[in-house]
Amino acid sequence: MTTIESPTAAGSGSAATKNFTDLRVTADTSPERLSAIATEAFAGFSTLIDKYEITYDEYRVLKQWLIDVGAGGEWPLLLDVFVEHDIEEVNSRKYQGSKGSIEGPYYLPDAPLLPARCTLPMRGRDARQTPLVLHGQVTGLDGTPLPAATIEIWHADAEGYYSGFAPHLPEWNLRGTVVTDGDGRYEITTIQPAPYQIPTDGPTGKFIEAAGWHPWRPAHLHLRVAAHRRHPIITQLYFQGGDWLDSDVASATKPELLLDPKPDAAGRNCVRYDFVLDPE
């Protein structure tokens, strides 16, 4: 009998931190804009401190907790769960195409290229789960098909684990970069994902427990859809009737992102979802 080595918060956090810092992203933020944002952020802290009369013990607990978050590599997890949905909402206002959602901490670039009609890489035990077939078309705002668009897809397995962040999973398990056909169409066969808890054995989990919140995310697929001279979409697709849709710990669900798969004659859950991309 094989023993599964469950990923720890520290292990997942370290992997997420390394993946993110390796990108070394930059932003064209002027000193004036940085100063304005920072001034208001610290003013907001000052208001909270005054309103709740924060004690020195509470301040010291906060400082130690922030140190623990950094030491555990959990900044990507913490920020992506509690902050990214607001960033995404603000940045999506200028676009008319398909709805986006948060990327989350478990994205990995350069997933293997797959044809328009494909099955994601998976283990034998994954293949025994309920198959899910996601198909559709990628178009521009005017309905023009976008051939050779790329659909990066990644999601957790039936136990809530992501490849690249769980030591017992093979590389690129349930991940791929699908290239649409000449009509912008795609058909991806994978498995039905399950809801899962974000890692709870680290400082983020301890914070959630102390606040009396729950750590659950509803079942979902992650996707990043891109095409030449088009604005890419980063989104998540959820499942109607699923658990935790109304109380997602990451506050990332939207009505437009709900899927309602129906079984086909072969017992596979099938659903169509089209993506519409704005001009670049």
C-alpha cells in the first residue's frame, strides 16, 4: 500500500513563493502614485488602530504572525486568498469580454502543449474519477473565431492537491496548454475536481481558525486564455449546486462563471463554455 505524502502549508508556500519570485515582475508605478497609495494604506491602519484601540499585545501578535507568514512562504497564499479578488475586480472594469477571476497561488507557466481535442495528463487513479469534458470556442468581441488561441488549464485532483505543490503528484498532472483549432474550438477531457481546503497548518490557517472562518474553496477549474493581439483572460469556472459557492474563502466566485455539466451516453459530464477576448 502506497502512503501519500500530504503537502504541508510550508511546502506549498515555499513552492508558490519560489515560482512567483522567479518571475521578478515589475510595475511602472511613479513615486507620486506610490506615495499616495502608501500614505492612504498607513492612514487606514491608523484608523483601525484608533477605532478598536489596538493593544500592544495585539500589535506584537500581529508582528509575530507577519514574520511567520514570511518564514512559511505563505505571502502568495494569503494575498491571493484575501486581496487578489479586489485587484481583479478593479482591473476587469475596462473589458467587455468573458469574466475573469483570480489566478491564485498554484499557476505554473510552460505547461505541455496539447492539441485542440485532448485529455489532460493524469495518473491512473485520476482516470478512475468522473470524466469531465469542457468544450467551446474562443472568439473576439465580434464573434470572429480565434484559431491558435491558447487555453492554459490547471486544477486540483479529487483530493484537492495541485501538481507542482504536492510531492506525491507527477509533474504536470492535470495541467496543459491547449491550442484551439482553425475555428477557435477546443475540447478538453479531464476529471471532475472536488472542493478543497486551503493549507491550514500554517499561519494563514491559524488566522482563519482564530477568526472563526472556514478555509474551503468550491470545486473549480483554472484557465488562462490568450490569443495574438488580444487581452488575455485569467479566470476560474465553478459548478452549479456545488458546496461553498456562496462562502468561498477567496471570494472569487461569480454567477457568470458557473458550469452546469450534463452526462452524455458514455457517463462523462459534458459542458460548453465559450471565451470572448477583448482587443489588446
